[in-house]
Amino acid sequence: MKQLLKTTKEEQEKEKVVRILKSWTKLGSVIKKQDTRRISLSTLDIINRKDTSKNPLIYQSLDKLTLDYQKYKDNFPQDYYVELGKYMVESAISQNKNENLINILSSLIICCKLITESLLFGNKEYFNGGIAIFHLYESYVPRFDGDANGLDKVSHFLFGAFGAFVANDAISRKIGIGNEMVDSLLLEAKTLLSEYGIKFEDYGTGFDEEDIEANEGGIKYGNELRMRYKGAKQ
């Protein structure tokens, strides 16, 4: 514990970060560094509303997570990513009160930007406050290390919805499967390089069928949005 506190203090001084417990850490047990997660003080300010200058959708998502934690406690549904993903998109759409093509598309895009960094949309919105959603979600929802209910499922759901809305099911499905294949190759590379003492801790988790399931849920929702747009257009 002394070493952990020492490391935390050094990080605070250098990068203005602290460490918070991961959701599955058992209180009363010996806390190790791997039981914690780094979070910047600026992100904590967003969560605690000391900074209210970011995208309103961030605060709406944080509020939902807080309220849902009161409802679910430590037993969130395993498909909670669907509930949060839909909530974010619907909240974004309702801000303009218009279900036209541009509004739905822009709502999907901003949700994808806020939920994760990506090659398609970059990381500007994610690091400009969206990361607060990651931290609160990961502090509330997963029940154990490796739980399939991690925030990455929300991103798979949202990107699946985006792909289905702007293109079609087949393209969205190919992108989802392709992403998992790349992830599988990265895992193999990480395993190989680790034998030479080279570590890539944040990349390569392998092919995950549950990611594909989240993508399929997003495809279904993307089709629902397309039908709503067509209905509003008539």
C-alpha cells in the first residue's frame, strides 16, 4: 500500500492524476496497483461538476449512470450497453427535436466520438470530456475483471448503429468482424513480442464474440433509426 501511495503521489505531481479503485475491487482486501485505474484531476472535475463546460451529452450520460447504479447496484444487466447506447443517441437527437437525416447522423457521430477514440473519428471529443463517461461506467458497471459488460461494448453498439444507418447491415457487420480480426492479430503480436520483453498493454485483446453481439445489437438499432427517418420524411 505504501508503494501504491508513493506511485500515486509521484503521478499527481508529474501529470495531475490520481488512482481510483476498479469496480470489482473488494474493500478490506490488500489493494494493489492493478486494482486501480489512473484518472486525471480534470476528468474528476467533470464527473463532480466542478467543470460544466463540456458537451451537455456527457453530463446527461453521467447522470444516467449514477441513477442506474442506484437502481441496479452491483448487478447491471449484461446488455446494459444497449440501454446506455440508445440513451445517448436519443438524448442527442432530442436536443434538436427533429428526426431528419442530418440530426440522426450527427447524433450517432457525436456519440461515437465521445465514447472512445477511433481511427474514423479521432480522439478530440473523447479527451475533451468524453473519457469521463468511460471512468464512471467502468467504476459502476463491470462486476469482475474481464466482465463482458465493459464500456467497449457500448462503442461496438454505437459504431454498429452508425454503420447500419449510413451504409447497410453487411458493411457494418464486415467492419465489426474486421476489427475483431485485427484485435486477434494484435494479441498474437503482443504475445510474441512479450517474449522479448516488449510490452503493449493497451492493445490486442483477441477475437471477442461478445463484441460481435454488441455490434449486431447496434445494427438492429441503426435500422430502427433509418425506419424512423423514413417515417418522419413521409
